[in-house]
Amino acid sequence: MAHEDDIVEILLVEDTPADAELTIRALKKHSLVNSLVWVKDGAEALDFLFATGAYAGRDFGCQPKVVLLDLRLPRVSGIEVLRRIKNDERTRTIPVVVLTSSKEDVDIEECYKLGVNSYITKPVSFDEFVKVVGELGLYWLLLNKIPHE
Amino acid sequence: MAGVALINLFVFGFVALFLYQNYVESERSAELTAQNLSRLLAQDIAGDMDKVDLTLVSAADEVQRQLTGGDIDRQALNAFLERQQRRLPTIFSLRITDANGIVLLGSDVDPAARQNNSDREYFVRQRDAPGAGLVIVKPVFTRLDKRWAIPVSRPIRLPDGSFGGVVYANISLDHVANTLATIDVGQHGSVSLRDVEQRVLAVYPVPVDIDKVIGEKLAIPELQELIRTGRDAGTYVTAHTVDGVERKFAANRLPDYPLYVVVGRATEEYMARWRDQALKTALLAVLFCLTTLVSSWLAYRGWRRQQVATMELAREEEKFHTVADYTYDWEYWEGPAQEILFMSPSCERVTGYSPSEFLAEPDLLYRITLPEDLHLMTAHRHDVEHEDQAAVDFRIVRRDGEIRWIAHGCRAVFGHNGKFMGRRVNNRDVTERKQVEHEMRLAYAYNRSLIEASVDPLVTIGPDGKITDVNSATEAVTGRARNELIGTEFSDYFSDPAHARAGYQQVFREGRVRDYELELRHRDGHLTPVRYNASIYRDDAGQILGVFAAARDISEQRQAEAAVHRLNDELEQRVAQRTAELEAANKELEEFSYSISHDLRTPLRAISGFAQILVDEHSTSLDSEGLRLLDVVGTNTARMGQLIDELLEFLQLGRRPMEFGPVDTVQLVEEVFAELQASVPERRLQLELKNPPALWGDRTMIRRLLKNLVSNAIKFTRPRRQAVIEVGGSRDAHEGHYWVKDNGVGFDMKYVDKLFRVFEHAHPAGQFEGSGTGLAMVRRIVARHGGRVWAEGQVDTGSTFHFTLPIKEAPNGT
């Protein structure tokens, strides 16, 4: 049985603080930020997920219900993070939603090849942004079911 | 021949007549001879008979005288009889019988024997016919003498006148026969003595079976006729004889005796001479005939030969005239003294002068010779004194003044005995040929000058690979004179002879070679790179004569090629460099667009987001102006987001790889229109399709293209209550032409250049929404398809946007 603190529902991987704040605000508007961890680059995200580095003590078996992943990240890119998650048996089942500003076809294509669960382009308009983030939060946290170990 | 036949006929006729006359003559002669002989014999025998009769009469008289005297002196009478008998060799006995037929007296008579001859014919006839006188009967074989005899008798009268006996004499038949034999009747002739009853008394030649002939009556009708008519003499021809031989008979009665001498001559014999003569004559005639035939045949043959010879001569004559007179060329015969002996009539055709003129004027030929060419004739004259035949070409001036070329040829003429008889000359008008030759010389010189003028070395090669001709360029490139080159092996003048040989062999095999590269070797050893183009050439009959090869000096080309290579290398380097630069630029551009897409958007979203948060969460601490300003911020951030999106899309158009395929234009237009109509449900839009043809292009791009144009049309027809948008097009072999027309606000044509530029507008800002990338994108898409785009417009009337797309692959259907 995992510790209460260990329960993480959303892992937000976002280097831009403004975007992170807007995302968190949007989720907050829908009361979906009870257990959200925000990491600011790809390496930290991997450390968290694989319980390495700064997160070495974390319970590996307690994984987030969804990972919101930006692609433009310092150190380890979002694509690389996605690849590592989806290439590892242990983490493959974690839903990963790419939430990015990029509308580049190559990015979309690459992400789907690697096994992304959803690809969302961040709208510029805040209203729309709130709406999109809210919907995806609701979906992945409340509606979607993932396999239990 | 007819004459000979006539003569022969005449000769044969004459001979026949002659023979016939001879025959008749012979007949007559034989008849006459027989007649004469028989008459002669008749007289002869009659003479004998007279003597015998006289003896008989004498004897009878003596007996009667003695009887008258009483008795008979037998002795004296016998002596008398013997005397008489001896005088007559004709008879062999002279005897006397008594009235009873008893032989009493005569030679060798024994009265005691009392030989009775009363049975004998002569006795019977004398006894029974007292006045009979001399009786001659048929021969008998005498009893006393045992010989054949013709008994001749006379009666003895007793003094009382009664019958007292008979005196008879036996005429020796042999004697008679001997008499008959005195005349020559030939081997097959016959002589006989007959009595009136035609009984044969004697005959010569004496037959073997004499008793079957003598005394027999061998009747001959002709003789009987003679006897019957009482004629003394007669002749006849008959085969009615004992031996069956045909004979001519002549019969003569003995004078005073009823006896006939018949002389027969065998026809065969008496005609033998005639036959002999006839045979000889016929032989002569036949000989004559043969002689005349042979001689006439010989004469005919001779005549024929002469005839043939004459005809031959006439033919030869005609042949000679044909040969001499019907020459095409002007021919003549010049005697040893250069006098003209014969001139062919054709001289008139060639020169205009008649043969008689030439004959009359021996120097006419020289007179009509063109003065410039007289020296040729003089030289020719000199030549022919040493040669049997010679030829020269010279010109003459015809009578009509025209100058003609003459090919003159002559040869010496020698008689059978080798005697020089002058010259036979043939002159041919060769003016046309001379002209052709002249033209050909000109043509040759022209052709040659062209060949020599060629800067390319030209050469012709025979099938044996030997050079047959070269031009001066070849001389220059090889450093050898023409005469050094001709006849030598072509391949010897190249750095690689085997390759050169393979080259011309290929030409002979395949008819040509193109750009065959070789290196020509100059005498001094330096090499010239050349490129050969060669082909075979043929004579009129199509026979391959050789190879014509033209070389092109490619030294400069080689240098140029080297330079090109160098430049190419440089260019490639530069291209590689530029490519690298371009790739870098592309990379940068990609990064740029990525950063636009990502990095520009992020702060924008922050501005938009936090401005919104301000409105949402801090509106109470803001006045209405503050809220209005925040609203302006929101509107502009939204617009900037849209601009960024459109710009990104525009940039992506340049990078996307294109996927061509057939596109159903009508369907695509309808689809796009429906989509756009849905976004503006309040608008009344009318789409009119004017048969835009199907096209060939990248479907995604074309869709964007059409969407932008239709969207544009919808946008600028907003003031219209009823918007009419027409889409149409046409197609030719190379491209499709499409247009989209609207009845919108239009534009001023002076701003037409601005239409297709990014972020530029033909309308004042704010009047119509839009980033200004729509038409720029249209232009970009059309450009990427290789087409053109342009616009036409009029303010307040409407706009028409045209574009063309090349047809790269013919799409089927619409």
C-alpha cells in the first residue's frame, strides 16, 4: 500500500513557468490538481518516473494517472522522455499526453510512432486553453481506466 | 533439162522407129529368104522328080515295047533297069511288078522269091486307077532293101491296054533329106516335103522317131488354106509344129508335082541379129541418155555454182556498200598518195559537206579544220608516218559555221600482198561528249576544291585498307605528301594501328562509324587527337568502292573538355558548398519555424492567459477603461496567434514534399464550398460550376488553393445580398486553366501587384478580416505546381482569379 504522499495523479513536465502556471490554473478551475507534480525538464521527469536521482526514494509502483509532457524541454527533450517511457515495460502503460505549442507534423508523427496516448496543441487563447486542459484532465483522471498491477 | 529430156525422147523415139523398121525388114527378109529357099528346093526336088519320072517312063516304055514284041528279055531288061538306076543316085531301086504285084524285075530281084507288093499303096493306086500316071505315095520301109523310100510309080500297059503291072522307083529318103539339108535354115529351122494331104514325105533335120513322123499327116491350118486355094506359094508364122518352136514358114508347090516344100525358120534365130542390133542400139541409146544426163547435170551444177558465186558477189557488194555507206561516223579511205578513195555519205551529216566535195578537193579536211587545231593534225600526220594507227581530237568548222569536236582515228591499210594501200579513217563527232567532259572536269575541279578546302583531313580507303585519296588537310596533319600516302596502309598513320584498322573494318561491316576517336601521327612524331566520321561509298551499280573518312581535329575540343572538367569539378564543389549552405539555411528555417511555432506562441499564450486571469480574477479593481484595454490585449494576442498559425502553414507549404495524382476538381470545389458555407450559415451563397476540368496535382495543396480562393470570394462578397461564385476552366494539350469569379467588391487593378504578397492587402485594414497569407499561399501552391496565377478585378463589380496547372500526365475523365 503506497503512502498517501506518494500518490501522484498528474505529472506535468513543463519548462516554461507561465505555461505551467496557466496549466495548473486551468486544472485548478476543474479541481484536478490534488496531486500534481511539476518537473521542469526531461531529466527530472525521467528521474521521477524511474525513481532515480532526486526521486530515488520514490515508490516505483506508484505512478501518475497521466503525464502532461511538453516537447521543448531543456536537457532531455520531450520526445526522448516519451521514448524512454514507452520503451520500458514498467512505464509503458502510463498514459502520456503531449501538451505542446508545436503544430509541426514531424513532431506529431514521431510522438504517435513512439506510442503517445494523446497529442494536444496548446491554444493561444486562455479561454480555449482552460477549456482544453480541463477536458483532458477530466478525461484522463476520471474517465480513463488504466490496468492495475 | 527439158531440152535434154526432149532430145532423149527424140532419140528414144528415133531408135524405136529404127528398130521397128529393122524388125519389119528382118521379118520381110526372113520371109523372103524362106520363100526363096523353098522355091529353090521345090525346083531342085522337081528336077530330081523329073529325072526319076523320065526313068520310070523309059522303063515302062521298054517293058511295053518288049511286051509288044512278045516276050520279055529279062536279062536285057534287068540290065536296062540297072543302067537307069545307076544313072540316078536319087533312087536306090528300080523295079517292076506284074499285074498281080509280084516283083519280077529290077535290081536285086529274085523272081523266084515272088515278092508280092500288091498290098503296097502305089500298086493299089496304079491298079485301081488306070489313068493315074505318076503316083507318088508316102514313104515306106522297103521290104527288099530294108530302107526308107518314097515309092514313085508308073503303070505298065499291056499291049491290049490293060493293066500289066507297075514300074516303081524307091527314092531314097536319105537322099531327099540330104537335098533338104543343102539349105541352111539355122539350128532350129526345119525343111519338109509334103504331099497335098500334108503328109510328111521327108523332113530335115531327121527326127529320131522317124516312123512317127514320116507319112503322118501333120496338118497346119495355114498350109491347108494354101493347098485349098491352089496357090503355089505362101508364107505364114506358126508355132503349130511338132517341137512347138515358133517359126516362119514358107511353102512352095513343086512345079508339076502335087508336093510342097515347106521351109521353116525359127523366129528366134532369124530375129537374133535384129535382137542383137536392137540390144546394141538400146545400149547406145541408154548410154547416150546417161551421157546427156550426166553432162547436163554437170552443166547445171556449174551453172548453179556460177549463180551462187554471182549472188555471193552481189551480197558481198551489198555488204560492202552497207558497211561503207551506212556508217554513223564520217569515214573515209585515203590512198597512198593521200588521195581520197572513198568517203562515207555520213560526212555530210558531220561536216555539212558532201562526199563529192571531199573527193573533188583533197585538202577540204584541212581547210575546215579550226586553224588553232591545225598543228594537231600536222603532228598527227607526223605520227602516222611511223605508226600503223593513231588518233587525235581536233575541231572543225562546219559549213554552217558551227564548231564541232571530231575524234579522228586512223590506221594503215595493207593489201593481200602486204602492199600499203593508204589509211582508213574514222571521224566521230564528239562535241557533246567533249562538253560533258568539260563540265565533268569543272565539276571535278569544283568537288576537288571543296575536298581540298576542307579543314578536316579527308581520306578514302580501299577494301584492302590502302589509302586511295587524301586532301591537303591530311597532308598537313601527317606531314606527308599525297603521293607518299596514296597506296599505303591507312592504319600506319595512327598511334594505335590496330584500333584504326578495326575502325575502317567496322565501316565496311556496318556501313559507317560515328565519332571514332584516334590519334594521327605526324612525320615528326607529334600526335593529333581526331574524331573520325566515316561511311562507305559506292559506284553507280551499288558496288562498294571504299570508305570515305573525315577526321576532325579535336585537340581544342580536348582542351575545352579538360577545361569543362575542371570547371565542372569546381562547380560541383561550389554546388556542394552551396548545398551545404542551403541545407544549413533550411535547417535554420526549420528551426526558425519551429521556434515560431513553439517559442513565439508560449509568451503569447502567457500574455493572453494572464490578461484573461486579470479580467477574471481582478475585474473589481479595474475601471472600465482598464477592462477595455485588457480586451484589446486579448483581441491582439488572438490575432497574433492566428497570424503565427497562418505563417507556419505558409512556410510549411514550401517544405512539404508533393504527392501528385489526379484530382476531381468539381468534387473538390463542392466539398470546399460546403465546408465554407457551413462556417457562414447566415450568408446566401450561390456556387456555379462552369465545367472546371479535372487536374493533376497534390490533392492537399490543391484543396488549400481552392479553399483559399473560394474563401476569398465568400469574404469579398459579404456586402452582397446574394453572392455568386463561379468556378470554371478549360484545358489544352499542355495545361489546364481555371478561374474563380465572384460578384464581390472587386479591387482596383493598380493594386493587383499587392494581392499575392504575404501580409499585404488590397483593401484597407479592418475592412475585411484576413492575415494576408491566403493569396500568397495560392501563388505558392500554383508556383510549386509549375503554373501561373493572376487576377482581374473592377471595383464594386467583382474579381476573377485565374491559375494554370501544367498537365504532366493526362488525367482521364473529369
